[in-house]
Amino acid sequence: METIWFLLWGILWAVYFVLDGFDLGVGILMPFIARDENERRTVFNAIGPFWDGNEVWLITAGGVTFAAFPGTYATMFSALYSALMLILFALIIRGAGLALREESHNNPSARGFWDWLFIIGSFVAALLWGVAFANLFKGIPIDAEGVYHGTLLTLLNPYGLLGGLLFLVFFLMHGSIWLAFKTDGDLHNRAAKLSEKLWIILVVISVIFLVTTAFSTDLYRNYLDSPILFMLPLLVVVCLVLTGVFIRQLAGKKAWFASGGYIFFATMFGVVGMYPNLLISSINPEFNRTIYNSASSPLTLKIMLVVVLIFLPLVIIYQAWSYKVFSGKVGKENHGYSETY
């Protein structure tokens, strides 16, 4: 049961990064790709029906951490309190900016203020998610009681910042592909050209991150012990190559799914490498928070699994339906939703 919940924990985080990743990327790109108010409205409309639902997966991933691995949750939210609060504040101001800009439609200055909150919140959240997960892969200084022996700056180490840069770039590429897929005209052309450039940058950073991971972490041990796991990095490479191919073919939908596959399998590559650890101690491996020393009781895990098997498919069905309903391009013909969503 502990292993099943570990995999579910990783999958939920991976799905969150795939879904919320593209609207985080769109938010960061807005000042560079939208040249007037009409284009800014188009950018907002491209993610308007989706962003709130995408964050359900973040709540689910956090809830699973709390319910399935309360020991890890307690250590994580005490040791990484400052970093997690920064991410939380970034997501709050991002949501406020997105929701309130239309309330200021008669006040350009106020609308500009909310736009910049949305942009800054998207940037900070994207960067810090990468920093956080890179540090999870590398290990953080926690002792046997789960006390964190470091500061916020401790997390901003070279490997952590490289992880932040990796997340930032693949969210940007994912978002630019989404914009190219959802828009027409000049905005579409700029987004398509930008996604091609970002793909090249992502290839370079991915290689650097992979090499650095081999020297900075112990993730490779699980892969050497079970060579079949090398299918995961292979899938990462395949998805990244397919993303570049589809971008050049202007096959927006295929490129977005391939990009999502890259994000999903890249996240799972790191998560599976951590197994059975959830929090790795850089002080002493004996202080690691694992699926065995921080999990809930077997009965609790079984009851939760039944609940998940009932309700998770409902969430997937509803979200798939919403994506289908709003599957058209954004423009004057809004395909059923307000142009000022």
C-alpha cells in the first residue's frame, strides 16, 4: 500500500505540473507576446476556463501528502515553511490578478496592476516549484526529528536554481505551444516561433540538468538496481524529440500532448529515483523520511484508496469534458465562453 500511494503521490504532482504548467507559462509570457489590450484579453481567454480547475490537482497532491504520509507532511511544512509560503502567496496574487483584471475594465492603470500581479505570481511559482523539487531530489538538511538546519537561501543552491530554471523553461515552452494552439493570426505566429526557440533552450538545459543530477544526487541508484526503470528517461527523450518535431510541423495539439508527456515523465523520473524516500536528509541517510516511517496506518491507506478510486475518475471525466467544451480557438468567435472571461 505504501508503494501504491508513493506512485499516486508522484503521479498527482506530475499531472499538476502538466496542467497548471501551461497556464503558468502563458502568464509569464504575456508581456513579451501580447502587444495590445486585445491580444492580452486573448491570452487571458486562452487559459480562463482552465486555470482554476488545473489547480485542483495541486490541492489533491497536497492532500495526499497530508493523509497518506503525515510524517513527511509535518516535516515538509516545518522545514520548508518559508519556501512553501512564497509559492502560496505567488499563487494567490496570480489568481487575484487573473480574476480581478476584468473588474477594472474602465481603469487601465488598475488593469495593468492586476496584469503584473498575474505575471509576477506565475513567474515566482514556476521558478520555486523547480527549486523545491530539485532540492527534494538532492536532499535537504533535516535531522532525526525533522528539524531543518538551514535557511531559505540554503535551498537556492546551484542545483536548486538549475531545477528552477528547468521548470521555468519547460513551463514557458508548454505555455507557448498552448497559445499557438489556441490562437490565430499574429499572436499565433509569435507563439509558434517562440515555442521553437524555447524547445532548443529546453534541450540544452535538460542535458545539463541530467548530467548535474548524476553527480549531485543518488537518484541513479534505483535505476542501476532495476534497469527496466531506464524506460522513464527514454520516454522523456522521446517526448522531447516529438515535441520539437510537432512544433516544426505546426501540429499544435500533438506538440502540446508531447510536451505534457515530457513534463510528466521528467517528474516521474525524479520521483521514482527517490523511492522509497519522500524527503532525503543531506545530514544523514538515516534521517530520511520514507514511505515506511512516515505513512499512515495500512487501514487508512486502504480506505483512502477506495475513496480515490471512486472520486478521481469523476474529476478526470469532468475536467476532460471542460477541455472538450472549450476546445476551440480563442477569438471573436468564442466557442461558448465570454470574450472577457
